[in-house]
Amino acid sequence: MDRLHLPAALEGSERILLAGAGGGFDVYAALPLYARLRALGKQVFLANQSFSYLGGTDARPITPALYEVTAGTTSSDRYFPERTLARFLARHGDPTSVYAFDKVGVAPVREAYAELARSLALDAVVLVDGGTDILMTGDEAGLGTPEEDMTSLAAVAALDLPTRLVVCVGFGIDAYHGVCHAHWLENVAALTRDGGFLGATALLASMPEVQLYLKAVADAELATPDRPSIVNGSVASAIEGEFGDVHRSERTRQGELFINPLMTLAWAFDLPAVARRCLYLDKLRDTRTVWDIQLAIERFRNDVRPRERRAFPH
């Protein structure tokens, strides 16, 4: 049972990239795993699919779609999750870079991941999704916000590395974006049959790794009060034992939240297995812009009959 503290598939890995799959503050959801792997003596790197205008910063460009963000990176925009995280880690004795992928199509992001895999000598990549919609295959009643997640999934699926995983944190949060979580659980069942579901574990407030995460989320809320992370705020509230319609910021007060213990679970999956089940991932392979991705998904959805939305039977 001790193997559930982290995906057992990472035990043999030594140089690991943890990347936020869906943009925004997704990389923060990787912090418990980041702290745990570092405590085990592994070399761990951070990256994120960025929502910031990276061309308007002085971050070091590595490829046309990849930048290196540090605590000292300057930007005119206060909203800059990668820098906010880099500054937080630097204040806690860990002056590390956070690599940022530009908001573009799969082809340039795939090139960026390949460059990181080469330059950092990676043997593992873990895509971390704040929320769970990265597991949507395309025929569900709602896909959530698939553009960034599928860009990351398609790019990493093309890498030739020994270990590639997907980790989801925040079950239920994507209901705000129309995801039917009965369909999500159906997808997990299918991955279980394929051997692609690697287990789930709760993030507990008593864990040192989770304490770091909670501090980082609180720091980000102070640094970006006008655009705090709804996903990480919800997960943090669940970890702290909140339940029901609990709000941490004004961003969510127009709607009703359902904070609950299921949001604390971190679910791990084999990334190639997740990629194989996506019905339209191949249609995104040669996209160059986010508009290309949106158009490809829209065309696919026009030709598919979605599964009928269903509620939990209990």
C-alpha cells in the first residue's frame, strides 16, 4: 500500500518533468508530487502550458514555443502563474526555473517538449491536469476545456521516453465547464480494463508535500487576487476539510460550488493509454495555432453522436 504515495511507474525514473497540462495554474497541482520526488533524491523539473503573453516578457526563449521563466523574469502583466510559482519556490530555498509553453498548436509544442527531453536528459514526463477533463475522449456529453489539455497530450504522446504519465487532481471541478463525471468514471473504467489506470491517492493536509502545495496556493491567491485559481482553490478547500458551497474568492460567488473530499484525490494513468482512447487526437497532430485546434475539435464534434448525459445513481 505504501506504493500509492506516488505512481509506482516513477520509482525507476531519475530525471522527471512535471508539466501543467491545461494552462493557467495547472502546474501548481504538480507540487505535491514535485516535493515527494525531490525528497526521494530525483531530479525534477517544472513546466506549464501558459496563458500569459510570453513574448511580452524577458523570459529566455528556447524554441519558438518554449520559454524559461525564473523568479527574476519581468512582465507588464501581473497575471503570470509561472513566475509566481518560481518566486514562491525561490523564497522557500528552491530557485528553480518553470518552463512555459506558448499557447499555440500541437506541432510547435511537440518540438518544445522534444527539446526539453533532449536538453534536460529526461526519462519521464508527467502531465498534471488541474481538473479531470484531459480524460475526455471526444464523444462525451461535454468535453470541458480540451484545447490546452489535448495539445499537451498529443505533444507528449509523440515523445520517445520510458515513462509518460497523466495525473488528474480535482474530481468534480469540471462540472462548471459541462463535463459529465459519470462519463469520466466510465472512461476510467475503460482505462482500468486496458491496464492504464495506475491508482489514486488522497492529498492529506498532514503530508509535508501537501503543506507546501497549500502554502503555494495561498501565495498565488495573494499575488493574483483578481484572477485566483478556481481549481487549486477548490482542491485546497477540500484538503482543508471544507464541504459544499464554499468560496475563496469573488470569482466563484456568482455560481454554486460543491467542495467535497473527492477533489483531494490524485488519479494516475499511463499517458499512451489515455492518448490511444482519444478519438480525435490524430486530427490535431499538425496544428500550428490554437485556432487550428479549436476548428479541428469543432469539426470532429459535428460528426459525432455524444453519449447521453447521466447522473450518478447514488
